[in-house]
Amino acid sequence: MTTRPAPTILQRALKACRPFFLSAALFSLFINLLMLVPPLYMLQVYDRVITSRSLDTLFMLTLIVVFLFIVMGAWKSCVLGCWCGSVIASTAWSIIVCSRRCSRTAYASPVVRVRSR
């Protein structure tokens, strides 16, 4: 019976980040599929609307495209605004707190130096 070697630091870090990689892949897939909406819309307009001169078809296609653009904008702002904002804010907060503790040194951040005056 052989034992497996202990995972390296890199392997442990990648395993810890696996859910984030999966969510980034799903987000990328969804956004890239939504980026195909304008070309598909134009193809459908040229294929269905112009040949049949149907305003109902044009209206429904336009309604679907507008809905998908709204979904794409909301999805981007929600994921990038909420999730990334919270990650960046927590990281920035930890940097500010750390630099506040070290504010007596010459390497203190400008934010801390402005507040200390």
C-alpha cells in the first residue's frame, strides 16, 4: 500500500480556489453566450422580418433582445459590483488596518498619513 505524498502549497491553494474558478467559468460562458445576441438578432431580422414583412415578429425579436441585454447588464453589475466589490473592499480594509498599525514607519499609506495630520 503506497501513501500519497502531501499536497504542495500550490495544490492546496488551487483546491481552495476551485469554487471561484468554476463560478468564473460559468460567468464567462453566460456572458459570451449573451454576446452572441446582436448577431443572431440581425440574422433573424434579415431572415424572418424582411422576407415576411411581419412587424409582430420584429416586435417579439426586439423584446427578447432587450430583455437579454437587461439580464446581461444586471448580471454583470451584480456579479462584478457586489461580489468583486466585497472582495476588494475587504482586501482594501485589511491593507488600511495593517498600514494603520504600522503608521509610525516611513512606509505608511497616504490615506493614513492624511488622516493622522
